[in-house]
Amino acid sequence: MGRRIGPYLRHRPSTGSARAMAVLCLIAAALACAPQASLAASPNDKKPQTTSTEAKDRLLLQARELIYDKDANTIEARGQVQIYYQGRALQADKVIYDRTRSRVYAQGNAKLTEKDGTVSYADRFELTDDFKEGFVDSIRTDSSENTHMTGARAERSQGNVMVLDRATYTACPACEDDPDKPPFWQVRAKRIIHNKEEQTIYYEDASLEFLGVPVAYVPFLSMADPSVKRKSGLLAPRYTVTSNLGAGFGIPIFWAPAPNYDLTVTPDYYSRQGLLLNAEWRHQLMNGAYNLRMSGIFQNDPSVFPKAPNGPGDRILRGSLQSAGQFMLNDKWRVGWDGTYLSDRWFFTDYHLPATALSSNYFREATSTLYLTGQGDRGFFDLRSYYFQGLSSYDLQAQQPMVAPVWDYNKSIQLPAARTAGIGGELEIDANFTHLTRELASFQSTNNTNGTRTLDNAYGLYDVCTPNSSGLYSRANCLVRGIGGDYTRATASATWKRQYIDPIGQVWTPFAFARMNGVFLTLNQSNSVTFASGNVTSIIQNASQNNFFGADANSFYGLLTPGVGVDYRYPFVLATDWGTHVLEPIAQIIVRPNESTSASLVNEDSQSLVFDDTNMFMWNKFSGYDRLEGGTRVNYGGQYTMTFRNGGYTNLMLGQSFQVAGRNSYATPDMANIGLSSGLDTKRSDLVSRFAIAPNSVFSFIAKGRFDPDNFHVRRFDMTGAATLGPIQASLQYANYQAQPDIGYYKRREGVSTALKYKIDKNYFASGSVIFDLSRHLYNDTPDIGGHAGVLSLAGMGLGLGYTDDCTTFTVNYASVYTEKAGAGVGGSSGPVRNQTLLFQLQLRTLGDTRFQSALGDIKVQDGLGGLSGH
């Protein structure tokens, strides 16, 4: 018969030598039969020692009632039962321990929490007394990674394996409004086996369902459980359809033999070209990491690709090799590399492969570099080399430079006034050494009668110039974008500056500097390349460089340029209830000798010159080291900034530069005419302005302009705006640049791009973007090139639809991107086109992701405008 032991019992016995439940119940029964016994320990009693094993196996039982049935040899706990044992927790309305069979039965709102945080719910648990084995009816498990499994019946074995019959698996949470509604996706299987020791989930007779509807079936499937970040096996497949490749299918195979290195091999089979093998090796070491990526294919049908020089032609073996790595030598120094080698420049594009070292918008190149870098508190050291591989049909590899080495050093030193005779301030030391070599000079035409860039007659691909009577190019109609030969330059500079604030708040910053350049130039006058197609030929010759450099073709020269100046600012600050206002007049004067004429001829790294708000108050507005401002120049202007109380701001800046004395460096042309048409090549420069406003996190706008100082006509204008209005995110960019024929831009350049994303609800969204070329119509009446482009000439667009939630991301994207298409020669199909692509991507959290990509063909941008591909 049974005997009730008190209304409430809570005890923590040690159970190292016997099953926890049995010992607890025996102790409880003994206590109930000895009413005179006391639980209080005597002060003289010695505290028993507890081993680590005993501490690990301690059991805690909490219940409203505990019933011992001597006849049935069972102990029953009732009412909000909670049992904690070996890191597991069992909760139920009623728990019965059968001492004879060593079995535990939990019924009513039963819940078992594992050590790893996995929680199982069931109508009834039947377990061994250590909770490691048993049977469960109508189970549902929720993992700590927010994944969910259900089963009509489950069997636990060895504490690590769970077998669920008539089961489902999903990473989607149940619908809050209707928990019985099927999740967005789930895997339904005859049997699901979760082996925690192997960290693998196996599925038998499985089907993938969306909203309860089966869409795919597999007889057997296995995957790493959600707790695994990386595990050997098959990854999600990918699909591709293009006209040149046919239908493509690939399954990545991932092998991770150790925690710090792995290998991914992807065999992609294309119905038209055969098997493309891709392999990527990744290795993490104590002080860095590196990777190696290889791709290769023996093509079945190379005839589908354009012939040379417009494509790879009849090349059968094609492939690529990429590697990147970086290692920390110590806390300040690191060494690394990032390299790419291609069998041909079209390989990445033809096979839709990602490139780690690819820089691309419209003109693309693969950049390889090897470097050693050191970073200190107030200085840095950088030594590296570069190799460039052109990836456009319009690139001549002989015109790509090899740059090795490039060395940069910079150090800032604070000068305490007490130890420098009161001088104080900051001293900055900067040094650069560069050596480059190029087989063939790079030329670009100017002042062409058609107003367009001149391309070779044979293929219509490569930049050439109109030759003179000797068959060579001259400065009258040609630029040199890069020398053919060897060029070495060493630069060292020291700059001192110190800031003073006078009693009325004016900020004075005097400065002084000296820079020394040493240049060694050896031009290659013999190399040349000839393009021939039928009876038509074109030629590019290094000998033309003699018309640009003359006696300086092979020379060494050094130049020392000192300079002094002062920067003046007087900020006026006003605080109001709705913000802080700062009005700041700015003025600078820089005095230095004229720039040497011979030093200004070669320009390899100072060809990026845009006069705007970013360099308005720089002492030298040339980029790089090859050019340096000369003469005496004054920069003046000011800015106004208001900061709102909520953190928003608005800013207005206006400035102008004035050549006070000496030769204007920006009016002194170099081999690429840098400085001409820049807005700085007149004594009084263009006006430069900036207006920016971001009153809150919803809206931001910035506009930059450069204006003619006499009539305020716009010479350069950029505008960017972005807004978030509820479910709508929008952005707009507009640019308008005047014609600059001196540097090869014969017509005004103007364009606009906009992007929009609309969040339909919390899960669905739509997006779109469009780019318009607003200057293409200017070439309609150009001789030999004229077309019929409209004012709004579409250059590219994209459309997208998507769905996303906690467990699923699905997107459909259409892209129409401006790109080149090289044809069979002048008058062929060469010219700019919009390449159309349709991409489907599906990502199921914890299960994997897959994608399908299809090329929809090319759309010619505008008939008759192929010659504009260079613009």
C-alpha cells in the first residue's frame, strides 16, 4: 500500500554510488519513519568531503507530493515536478520511478531540457533513470539554434542519438496566430535520426515542403546539425544556363579534416563545354591565414566564343589561379599577398566566376600584389609590388605596367616646445620610392576632327592617334597615359606645422615644408605592335615618345622644392535653442618656387585630379608624387555648419584659389595634360561649393559644384540624396561634367541613377534601380558615328523581388548591365551592350542555399554608337 510523505519535500543527497532517484527516495522514506530525527548538524560534526564526481552527479528533486508504494516498488512525485540531474532537467505534472525496472515515467506537460539547451516536449516520457535512453510519444524538440523537430514517436539511446518516426524538421518558428499552420518550409521524413556525437541529422524517405506542399523528394539525406559551423559533406547545388555554356550544374564538396583548414572542390558540368573543376584550399595558422583557388576546363566547343582579339578563340584549355594570404609577424608588422593569374582575360566573365582581386565597373583588371606593412602609433611603413592583367577586349597587356617596388614611409613627431627652443608643433616625414616598367607606351588621341576617341582600323579596339608625316604621334593630337620603358622616382619630404590660437579666438597655423624628387627615366624607343585584319593595319610605336620627351627621353634629374605658408581660420560660434551655429572664414597662402618644366613631363601617379571641396584647402592639389604645385597661391573661402539638437546637421562651403605669382602648375601640361580644364589652370580658379544637409536619420542630401567665376556657369556638378520614408528607401545620384577636350572628353558627360526599395510588409520587398546616360544623344550628329539615342538613354537597370523571414530568404533579380561586346572588327557587332541576367537565390537557414542563373542575351545600347565604347 502507499504512504504519503508530507505535503512538500526538498532534499539534495549525494548519489555517487547509486542511481539518483532511488537513493533520494530511500532517504526520504527513512526520514519519514524517524520523526525524532533532526536535519540539523552538530557543531562538532565534521563536514563530509564531496568528490568532483559526486558533485557532478548531484540530483535535485522538487515536487508538491512524494508517494512511496512499497507493494509496487515505485516512488511517485506529483505537482509541478522538477528533477535536475547531470545537467539535464525533467519537468512534468507527474513522475513515477519504477525501482524494479529502473525506469522513469513522466506524464502531463512533460519537458526535458538537455545540457546543450535543446528542449523536448511530449505527452509522455519513458526513460532510464539516468535519462539517457527511452521512448517518447508525440515529441517536439526546440534546439538552442532555433530549429524544431517533431515526431509521432521517438527513441533515445546512449544519450546522444534520437530516432523520430513520422517526423519533420524546420528552422521556421510556429505561426503566432495559428500554431497548427504548417511552417513556411519543412523537411518531412519517414524517419529522422539525430546523432549528437556525430553532429549529424539523417533523413529517410524525405520530402521538402513549402506551406505544407511537397516540392522535392530524396530517399536519403544527411546534414550537419545546426550547432555545427563547418562539417565535411555536400553543399547546396547551383545551376546556370547560358548560350555559350549550355545548362550547367554543380555540387560543391566540402572537406574539413581539421578545425583550421579545409578544401572545397566543385565539379561544374556544362552540357556544351564539359567539366569545369573548381577547388579552394583555406588554411588558418597561428599568425595568419591564406587561401588558394584554382579553376580549369578542357572545352568541348571553343568555337562558340569570339575569335582573337575579341575573345579566347579556339583555346581549349582555360583556367585561373588565385591566392591571398596575410600573416602577422608581430603586433606591428604583417606580410601578405593577393594574386590572380588567368589563361585569358575573358575566363571569369564567360564562366561567371567570382574574382577576389577583381576591380570592376566598366573597365576591369585583375590586380596582384605582394606587400610588407608596419604600423606604429604615429607612423607606417609599406613595401609592395603590383602586377595588372587587363580583362577587357580593349586592353593591350603590353601597356599594363609592372610596378615593383613601391615603398612608402610616413612618421609624425610631436616637438615639445621646451626642448626645441620654443618651436614646438608637429614634424611629419614622408618618403616614397617607385619603380615601374612597361613594354608599350599607352596613347590616347585628342583634338580629333570627329570629336571622338580614335581606335585602330583593324579591329576598332585599341587607342591610337593620328600619325604625322613620319608615321608617329605628336603632342598636337595625342596624350601619353603611360610611358614605355623604365621609370624610377624617389621622393622625400619633411613638413612642420604648429597651431596658435590668439586671445580673440583666431586660429593661425604656420607651416613649412621641403620636398626632394629624384627621377631616372629610360624610354624604350623600339617596341611596337601591329594590328592587321585583311588589308587593313594599324600600328602603335614606342618611337613616338621622342616627340613628347625629346632630350629628356633618357635622363636623370633631381629637384628640391621648399615652401612656407600659413593657414588662418576664425570660427564664430553661436548656440541657440534649436542648434549650434559655426561660421568659419578660411584663408591660406603658400609660397614656393616654380615647378620645374622637366619635372612636370612624366606623370604616372598624379593623373587623378578633380578640383572640388575635398582638396580646396590642400597645399598641393595634385594626387601622387609626380606633380607638385609651384609658385605662390592663395586659397580662401569659408564654411557654415549648424548642428541640430537631435544630432542632425547642415553644412555650406564656398572657396576659390588664386595664383598670386610664379608659373601656374595646372596650366603647365604634362604628358597627359593633367591640370588643363581642371578649373585651376587660370589665375583665378573656378568657384567650388558644397551643400550638405542631414536633419535626421530619415533624409540626407549633398550637392557639390564647380562654377565659372565670371558667369557662374556650371562646369561640374554632383548631387546625391537618400531618404527612408516608412517602408520606402530611395536614393538618387546625378552628375554633369563639362566637356574637357584637352584630356580626351569631347562632349559634356551627364548621367543619373536612382534606386528604390519598398518593404511591402515585414517579409516581402521589391527593389529597382536604373541608370540613364544623358549625354549619349550628343553624339547623334557626329560624323561616322551618329546614332539615334534619346535624351534618356538607358545604360542599365535592375529589378528585384524578395521574401525574407527568420528561416528563409528568397530573391529573384533581373539585371541589365552596361558592358562591352567586342565583335569582328569595325562595323561589326562591337560596341556597348546591356547584358541581361536573371538570378534566383533560395536560402533555407541551417539547410543550405542554392541559386539558378540564366543569361538572357545582350541588348545593344544604341545602334550606330559602337565607337563610344571608350567613353
